[in-house]
Amino acid sequence: MQILKDKSGHPQGVIREVAGGMERLFDLSGKAIATYRPDTDWTYDRNGVRIGTGNRLAGMVDDDE
């Protein structure tokens, strides 16, 4: 598990490993935001739409708050 924090150190999301070595990004309420699949080397949004190659989960948390 990796906790993602904003510039002030406040938690913004959590990355957890799930089945098959995939990683999933969750917001603080526990809602899935995106998934990284190492078998395809793609990151997908919550609807299964490809976002881009590689693991982009850490860059998907909004730190504007």
C-alpha cells in the first residue's frame, strides 16, 4: 500500500495491489479512481478506458485542495 500526499503532506489517495499484480488507486472515501495493469503496461480509468501507457496512478491525485 502506498499513501499519496499533497505538497502539504495531507493524504489524497491510496494505491493498493490487487489481483494479478494490478495496482488500483482509491480516493480517501475508498472509491476506485484508476487501475494499472502490468500485463498490458496501461493505466485505465474507473470506466475501463485507457488513459496511457505505463503506471500513471501517482499522477492522478488532485493536490489543488
